[in-house]
Amino acid sequence: GDSVTQMEGPVTLSEEAFLTINCTYTATGYPSLFWYVQYPGEGLQLLLKATKADDKGSNKGFEATYRKETTSFHLEKGSVQVSDSAVYFCALNSDDKIIFGKGTRLHILP
Amino acid sequence: EAQVTQNPRYLITVTGKKLTVTCSQNMNHEYMSWYRQDPGLGLRQIYYSMNVEVTDKGDVPEGYKVSRKEKRNFPLILESPSPNQTSLYFCASSRVGPIAGYTFGSGTRLTVV
């Protein structure tokens, strides 16, 4: 079945560092891809999405490009802030359902 | 403010005592869903509803019931809670379905002793 694999955390970076969180997927069709973020004590929030190959989703300085050839949707940010500390979930849409990865915890040190 | 509201935020209960977690959205969304989040297992879908009076099982429906009598409300019912239902629960809604992206509630942390 369809699935999402993302790098295990926690990932710890210093403020202003470059961030990459890897995400790869397995799907039989052409799913839409998402990144969600969960701040401490809160529900998940949609961060960005892409609906077809080569689309780039972006929001709040984060970007991810839908790469069909490598079945990947890696999340990047050029300069992280302490306020970016959270858990990040990669997800895909499959048959009217969302399949989530297990999440990557990100710690940003001041 | 557009939001999904869950109540209660925290609940401790005893095995076998029926409980209901309420969920309400004010965005006129068609699609609503319940998830549970457990360490190491991520988010797993319990039930979903594509419209009023239409509900379907997700991946882990055992021990749970739902109803969708009005578009805005989607309560989660545990008829006889057990300790393995101790978890963090999230309600989510979407305008037309998950492909449009979810709006999540703030979560309900349930402990069954």
C-alpha cells in the first residue's frame, strides 16, 4: 500500500542553520503531498502542499519540491529560528485518506 | 476565527465508563475525521465522515463510535474505554476532503486507568 518514510529525529540545529528533512513516498497513483507542523501542545497545521510533479510548495520560509523521479518531497529552510522547533510530518493523499509519516522532531538552539 | 474545537482537552477516566469527546467546526466543511497519535506509531485514522449521516471506518476503528447528525459536529464515543485507548486524539476537518488539507483541533489527551 501507499506509504511515507521520513527521517527519524530528533534533529538539532543552531539558529540560522540550513534545514533539510527528508521524505520519500511510495504510491501507486499520483498523490498530492503535504508537510504539516505540530507545535508543542497544539494540533497539526498544514505548512505547505504540492499537487503534481515539479510543483514547489512554500510557506513561512519553508519549501518542498514534488520530485516524481526520486519519489521525494524534502522539506528545506534556509535559516531556521528557535520558533521553528516543532514536529514535522510528511503526508500524502491516497484514495480520500491522508497517510502521515511518523514525524521528525526539530530542536533549534539559540 | 475559523477553527476546530475539541472538548475536553484533558480527561482521565476509568475502564468501562462511557465517554464522549466532542468536535465542532465553524468552517462549513464537508469532511471530518478522528485520529489518534501514539509515540512510535504516528497518527492513525479512527473514523471519517464525508458528509452528514455518512461515516466510514479508518484504520483503527475498534472500540470507537462516531455520528454525524449535523455538518458542524462529529463526536467520538468510547462505549467501554480500555487502557489501550489511552492516547492523544485529534479531530480534523477539510472543505471537500483530505486533498484540500486538514484543519486540526488542539487535541484531547485521554488517560484510561
